[in-house]
Amino acid sequence: MKAPSFGYARPESLAEALELLARHGERAKLLAGGQSLIPSLNLRLSSPALLIDLGNLSELEGIALQGKDLRIGALTRHRAIERSPVVAAHAPLLAQAAPHIAHVAIRNRGTFGGSLAMSDPAAEWPACCLALGASIVVASARGERRVQAERFFKALYATDLAPDEILVAAEIPAAAADSRSVFLELARRRGDYAIVGVAAQARRSKGRLQDVRLAFLGVAAVPLLARRAMAALEGGPCDAAAIAAAERALGDELEPMADLYHSAATKLHLARVLAGRALAALAA
Amino acid sequence: MEEFFETTITVNGTPVTRRVAARTHLVDFLREELGLTGSHTACEHGVCGACTVRVDGQILRGCLMLAVQANGRKVDTIEGLSDSGEIRDLQAAFHERNALQCGFCTPGVLMTAQELLRDRPEATRDEIREFMSGNLCRCTGYQAIIDSIEAVLIARRRTGRL
């Protein structure tokens, strides 16, 4: 279908975009890469009075190492993250996850910040930000604030963003020298929505895992940290017994929602399978 | 009331300026305003890949970009790639191997294949499949498409075009 009519504004600065957003509030939608918003307009699931196109705000695009953090601007394209040597060196989990996001033609256009603000439960970047302990940087006319990823994703398609706020970047602690990461996802075809996926990172020294982080996508309304499974692994050897204990723990903390094709039990089973594979890879 | 915005886009090397409604998708602008009907519209929500065009050198979905967003940018369509000879070998390989039947998906498939040939000269057969996963074809079963792209990849490597 074709999108309904809407007004259109293309601000030249973040300040101008914030001013427009403050003026129009929830009647306006921010347009970044448009790879989720434009389908929802085409399907007439959404009918904003005004689109505020952030496409000219080059200040929101880019990847930079700032002290101990990797800062990724909200308008950075998925494809730029996929191909960035800085990301591969300092946040390899993101480089591993990027190829799972839809298809090349969509990764060329979709943005990192757009995905975080959209907060789709099957999206890759929210789970990665959770696993990596990222801070989400948010701006409004009132100033800038930082929100931990764990407090940013609130409910289905709902985040901590206020109606007058724009997500401007995420700051991700750069990976330690002994850090390892794995991203795994199951989909019926490459590029389809994830049935279930896992973003995993841990530090490994002398055969033991520390700072274990396991974040799942596709199992709940929001990306989920598997705290019990993480605790089952923390500080110990990552052997078959530990992996089995972590897989068991998932049964106590994941309550997946069935989708059209997969029952809750199937999803839990698949989450355990992925966890087992991810942990074996971290330990290898 | 519908609002119109003056928009200048360089399409296949030629700058064009039109007043377009904000809601007009890039692919509809190309087809209806410029008569470039090689880019097709089918699903209109980013799933099928039939509307694939190149903007500033990178492929994207013509149904997931508004024409106003392409203001100041360079757009290449299948007509441009075909006329310039950029994909002559790829088109010949599709012809030889019968890599199309109805041809509806073919312009989008060729646009994506050309980006693969340009960006991933070392791609394996599996990687070709993965790269092409965003373009649906309901006729061929994909084998002949993958065969054609692989053959061109090998030929371009041999002749130093990659």
C-alpha cells in the first residue's frame, strides 16, 4: 500500500529538530533510516501528522573511540557498523550481530539509533546493548541525559524516551583484552525476524569466565538479561556441567511468548540450544 | 491538504527537479514521474526486493525511501546500469542460464548482484546465497540465479574486473 499523507520537515541541526519535536509532540514521528517507520506508514499502522526527517543531521552519524567507550551516533547505518574496523576491534559483538539484521539493502539504510528507539523485541541492537552494558544518550531542549540499556527498554516498542527527546548515541564500554563475544540467532531464512537470538560476552582467563553477560532477543516483549544463567557461570570454569546448569537456569527466568509458528516451549528449547552453543564458543 | 516539496535528484547521471508530495516513495517517483518502470513495486514494505535501486552508490529499497529524502542524491536504476554497460556480462549470464522466467524480480536481483560483485569479490557460493537473500523470486528456485552470479564473479576475477 501507499503511505497516508503527512507533513514533512527536514531540520538542519539537532536544536532545530528538538524544537520541532517539542512543538508537535506525539503528533510527530522522527524519521531516521525509515526501515521500520516507512513500512508501518505503508501498511497504515501509523499516521503521524508530521515526519521530522533527521537525515541532514550528520552530527549524529559516526563511530569513535572516546576514552574507554565506543560511541556510536544514532544515525550510523547498520552497514557502517558491520564494516567498521573500530567496531570489530572494540565491540566485536556488534560486528558479529550486524550480518543478521535483515538484508544488505536494508542495512545500507537502517540506523543504529532507529533500531534502539524502535525497540522491536526481535531486534539485534537492543540485545547487544544490554549484553555490552551500553548507555543510551538522549537529548531534549532540557539537556542531555544517559540511560543504562537495562533501564531503557521498557515494554513492547516502548522505551524510556520522553515525547520531546531524541536518542543521539550509545556509549559502549570497549571490550577488554581477555573479552570474548558470540552472537547467534535462529531465523527461518537469513534476514527474517529472529525466532530467538542470544548476545553473549564474557572475560575469560585461566579457563574461567568473568563478567558473563547473556542477553536474549525474541523471547519477551523486551530484550532480556538471563541473570540466573549468568550467575550459574560467573567465576567458574565453563565446562559441560556449568553450561548444563546455565541452560537449566534459563527455564526459571525465560517465559517466551509463543508466536504464529513456535510455541513457548519450542522457544525456550531453542533459547537453551543457542545458549549452549554460545557458551561452548566462549569457552573454546 | 497535500504538501509538495521541491526535490532535485540526479537520476542515472541526469539531474531532475520536481515538486513531490512527502508521501511519494522513491520508486513511485521513478516510475510515475520519470517513466523509469524497470524498478518494480510489489510488496511495498521492504520484503521482496523488486524495487531495489542504488542511492549514492549503495543499494536500498525504493519503497522504503521517500523521494524527498533523495533530494541532492544520486540515484541509479536498472535502466542506468543497463544502458551504461556496467552489468552487460551479468545480463548475458542470466540470459544464457535462463536465470529468469517472468522477469518481475530480475531488475532488483541484478541491482543486488552488482553490489555483491563490486563489494564482495571473494564471496563463496554460500555467501552469494546469503547476500541475495533479500530478493525474492517466485519462478526460478534461485539455482540459476546463483549459478549466473557465481559464473560472473569467477569471470570478472579472471579478467581483473574485480
